[in-house]
Amino acid sequence: MNKKVLFVVQTAIIAALYAALTYAQNFLLPGTTSAAVQFRVSEALNVLALFTPAAIPGLTLGCVLSNIYNIGSGLPLDMIFGSLATLGATTAMYLLRNVKIGNYPLLSLLMPAVSAGRLKCSSLRANSILQAF
């Protein structure tokens, strides 16, 4: 199989998995994927960035699709900042995958928490400023 086709197929499958898991969670536990404090089971798929570069656009696209679905019930800037946090975290995970502590890529696995924390805080501040008007 052509490498470009394989990359596109992996990206599409990862995006679909992320979106489907988020939609299913929102159906079963309404509000947990779109409130100010979110918990998404689909974020566990971020670990795929350790194994394939196709996970970077796949997870970002899946996050965008999930945020489009939740735009009416959540914070509007989360679509921008949440997707950027996913893009930054998965890119950093892929780039740091070979930096190991012992035999484990622990530094790489911290990236989703670091990236999401920084961008989500700025998203919450921007939303509170917009809501004041």
C-alpha cells in the first residue's frame, strides 16, 4: 500500500474513533465532554501519537469534529483552544517519543496535561471576558 494512502487512512480512522468515543460519552453522560471542566475518554487515544505521526492530524481533526458537535452546549472558544491544545500535545508527544526515563517515554506522556492546561486556562479567561460583555 502507498505510504500516503496509509497515512490518510490512519488519520481518518483515528479521527473517527476520537469523534465516536466523544459522541458516545456525551450521549451516555451528557455534559461531561462540553462543560467548563471536561473529561473525555477519547483523550486516551493521545497515546497513539507515540506510534504513528498520523495520530497528530487524526486526533486534531477528531477534536475539531467533537467540538463542532458540542459548540452549542459548551464554551465557544474551546473549539479553537481545545483543538490547538490537542495539536500541540500530540506533536510534542511524537517529537519526544524517543526521550526515555528508564525504558518509558514518561516526558512524552506528560505533554497532553501540560499543553491542555496552558491553552485551556487562556480559553477560560477569554470566555469569561466575552461573557462580561
